[in-house]
Amino acid sequence: AEEQGMTDAADAATNDDIARKVIAIIAEQAMIDPAEVRPEATPEQLGVDSLGLVEAVFAIEEAFDISIPFNANDPAQSEFEIENVAAIVAGVKRLIAEQKS
């Protein structure tokens, strides 16, 4: 039952305007339908390579007028979590809150 709760939480966390826009951008890079983008999916699972990820990050920055601390050359050392869609959405929300306040 716990896993179901996680899924519900993830679904809720990826079901608002910000999340939808982020998912649309990722889906565009993955060349898939946004409906196919699961919160727990990694960029790799969606078929987004490192270049696509950089493009997505740029597109997200432009869409929300934020600056994302993402180092394409060393993603693991970036402050921005990219391990899955939910983490990307959460990171974008945090940056919007920090940079728009």
C-alpha cells in the first residue's frame, strides 16, 4: 500500500501548471506524448540524452525565467537533481520559490 501512496504523491506533485509545463518540455525532448512521462521516469528511460537534457534545462529556464544550477559537463555535481521527472519538477519549483521571492 505504501508504494501506492508514493505514486499518488508523485502524481499530485506532477499535476499542476509548473509540473505540466516541465513535463511538456521533457516530453518534447524525448519526442513522446506528455501523458507517457511518468514522475519516476529517469531522463534516460525517456530517451533523453545529455544534449537533450541540456536543451530541456535551457527551455525550462526560459519558460519560468529562472536560472538552473546545472552543469552539463558534470550533472552529478550540479545542485539540481535530475534523477527523475519528479525530482526535476521539485527542483524547478524550489528555484522558482527562491528566485521569485
